[in-house]
Amino acid sequence: MARQIKSPDFEKNNFKIPYFSILGGLFIVILFSILWRPLNLDRTVYVPLTPQVETTVTDNIHFSATDDESVEIVNGKPAVVTESSDIPEDEITKDELDDIVDDKDNSVQYTIVRGDTLHDILLRYNVNRNDIYQLTTKFKQLANLRIGQQISWTTDENHNLQTFNWTISSNNIRIYEKLDGNFIESSEIAEVVPQNVVIKGDIKSSFVADARKSGLTSNEIAIITRALQWRLDFRRLQVGDKFSVVLTREMRGKSLSNSQLLGVRVKNGTKDYYAILADDGKYYDINSNSLSQSFFRYPLAKKARVSSGFNPRRLHPVTGQIAPHNGVDFAVSRGTPVLSVGNGEVVIAKYSGSAGNYIAIRHGRQYMTTYMHLDKILVKPGQQVKQGDKIGLSGNTGRSTGPHLHFELHINNKPVNPLTASLPISEGLTGKSKKAFLSKVKSISSQLEF
Ligand SMILES: [Zn+2]
């Protein structure tokens, strides 16, 4: 039984020297690998543009399922380009909800939530880094964004920032416009009249069509589907289902300048789904449980070296043309288990051109992840997966010159850096904020009666 523990002691005395020399050797290897990593990053073709990104790549990678702190070092060589292309042949099919969530004209409206910084928000939406830098360093007042405030911005097709609006209060808006490459600040003091509206509707054809008919704008429909994205698939709503919504609309003259969703209730069959806005700018159900879902930072059980980082401006090594690297390459040996970073539905699982064996998973309405160059695919299209499920084995298929995993994260159908993007955290409310929230629920849910 437990006697076994004694026997290694006996052996240890006899083999003292090799034991310590192995330990010493290991120490040197570890020391070498620690010193090697930053060096390694500098040598790659894809040098992160800001130091912040670099520290994130090496330090922030954490994985909550297994607490394995080991670092995988592949051959100890500097990073090499392992991919000549990562474009799948198969496009992820979109539906009418995507059209609404997509901001085709590249304008985004965003409500500040706890922990946000302007730099992170704009980075998450893939705004040109130089523009972010220029805006945030020139106008220090932009560090004073408050929870619940609205910001909005427009970009051109190359992600360059064109205009940025900051709604400080309903009648005080700061506007930042780019003129001749520089941002100019102006402010707009306008009479804005907030209106509380309650909108109700029945499903007769589809949620989007019936919501539009009831008077909701595309932007408002997008906010509603986002708020409930982890609880309800709006495509599954059927004739006879109902919805009701409480909004604050800010009217500037006759035009609607801004909407805030205070609460929504959707009846699907016999089930009721609620999303109510709390003081922290996030939505919770009527029992104050979080409506968001957590994600793993990356789809592997162990840390792995990044052989090529996210880079929307990557120059193709051969053609010299801009060929964005829309994901992160992890140097992992063939056969390494690949895990789904969150709950979701498999939308693509097949061999697809230069992407090789390719999986795409949709998580809620706003998030999509893709996994490329796999050796084996272990899931089927249409399959529901849970966070941490083994979906495939990494490999070297498609246009890839060495075993690695190419991983992408898309938010609102735009690729973002999965190592730095701020991901939703699922935490319910507690204490005082829960109390305040529950009293709010009472007054809002009474307006959501059918
Ligand atoms: Zn890649």
C-alpha cells in the first residue's frame, strides 16, 4: 500500500550525482527558454506593434480548465513562417441576424462597461493602432469615459478612424474628426429629449422582420439579440412567440440619436427569457445571473509558443502585398488536442483549401472561432459543443509548412486578436449591486407584461 513511498529514498542515496546533474541541466534549459522567448518574438517577421501586446503574448495566457504551467518549446528554434496561406474555401454562411449585427458601413455604437478603456475597445474592433494612439494621446480627457456612456465611431475599409463621438451626457457630445491626418475636437450642445418607450410584438414570420414591423431599429434589434445571445437563438422563435422591450430613446429634434435597452422579455413556447440592464452597463436575467459566457483565451490545454501573431497588416513574404494574418499560430506538434474555447455550434467541419482541415464554431450571436490545418476533425457541422470539448487534433494540412494550429476569433464578424481581445466574463451580481438590480427588475418587468 503506502509503503512504496519509502523505496525511492534508498535509491536516492546511491544516485545522488546524476540526480543533481539532471536537475542542474533542467535548470539551464528552463533559464534558457525564459531568456529565449522575448528574443524569439523580436526575431519573428510579425513583431507586435506595441509592447503591451508582447507582454500579453507571453504573460497573460491562462487556462482555467487545467492548471498546467508547463511551457512547450518547439525545437528551441526561432519562429519561422509555417503558413503560406490560411484562407478557407468555405465561407461561413450568414443569416439576416448577421446582416444586422454586421456594421457594413463601419459605424459602431458602444456602451461603456466596467473595466473598459478606450484603447482596448477600439483595438477590439480592429481600429488602426496609430489612430488609437493619436486620439488617446492628443485628447487626454478621453481617459474619463464613464460606465453607461455611449461612444460611436466610423472607420474606412482599411480600419482607419474617420470620426469618433463621445456622448458625455444627453446634451453634451464631443466629436473628433480626422482632417488632413489629424483629429480635431468639437462639441455639440443640443437639446436632446429622452423618451421612454415600450414596444411589444408577436412573431408572425421571423424575429427580425416582426421586430422591424413593431418599430424597432436595426441598431436596437442588434442590442436585443446581443443581450440574450447566450440564452436564446432568435432563429428558433416560432409563430405565436412574443417579445416586449423597454427602451430609452434620445431624440435630437425629430431624429433618433441614441437608444438604450433597459429591458427585454421574449416568450419562446412556454419559456420566458429576460435581459435587464444593471448599473454596471451589463445585462442580467431577472434573478441577477449573468447573461454572458466565459471563453478560454486559446484552444489548447497547455501553453504553446506563438509562432506568428495576429497582424492585420502583415506583408506577404513572397508577394510583398498586404495579406492580413487574421489569427494566431501556435507552434504545437501534430496530434495535439484542440479544444473549443466556448460553448457553441459547429458551423463548418471539413477540408477547405489552403486552410486544410478546418473547423468554425459559432458562439452566441457575436462570436465565432476558427481552427485550421488540423490533422483530424472530431466534430460534425450542426453539433453543439461545450467549452473545453476536444474538437480535433492539430496538424499540418492545407498550405502549411510545419505542424501548427491557426486559431481565429471573430467578434461581430470581424477578426480580432484572440490574445488581447476582451472576452465576456460570466459573473452574477452580489451584495448591494444585486439588491439595487432586483428592485430595478420589479419596475421594468411590470412594463414587460404581454
Ligand atoms: Zn496562421
